[in-house]
Amino acid sequence: MPQRKEVTPALTRALADYAELPLGADREAIVTPILEAWVLDANELSRKMSAEQYMTLVPATVFTHPVEPEEGQP
């Protein structure tokens, strides 16, 4: 398993810049621990849901694409 990288203020800034999200310097220190917690939890959930026992599990809500009516039909 790859070693986890620490979420630093510099990484938070880089991600915000990459996503073109405005992030004031005063918010970096607030956002960084929240982002680190989210990443830890997301990775834990990803590992859990990758287990064999969950391979057939599907979302409760399935989003479908609307079908375009054929020409001449409402």
C-alpha cells in the first residue's frame, strides 16, 4: 500500500489553484485539517468498498440520461 501523503497548507493551496477555487491565505489553515480528514475518510471508504463482499453493491439512486424523443414525437 502506498504511503499516505500529508495534507499540508501548500497542498491545499495547490489543489485550490488547480480547481480554480478562490482560497484566501487566512482560510488555508482552516481548510487544511478539514481536507485531510475528508481524504483519510474517503480513502478508508474506498478501501472498504473495494472488498470482494461489496463488488455487487450498487447505489440506491441511479441517475439515467433522458431519452431524446424521435423527430415528430412530443
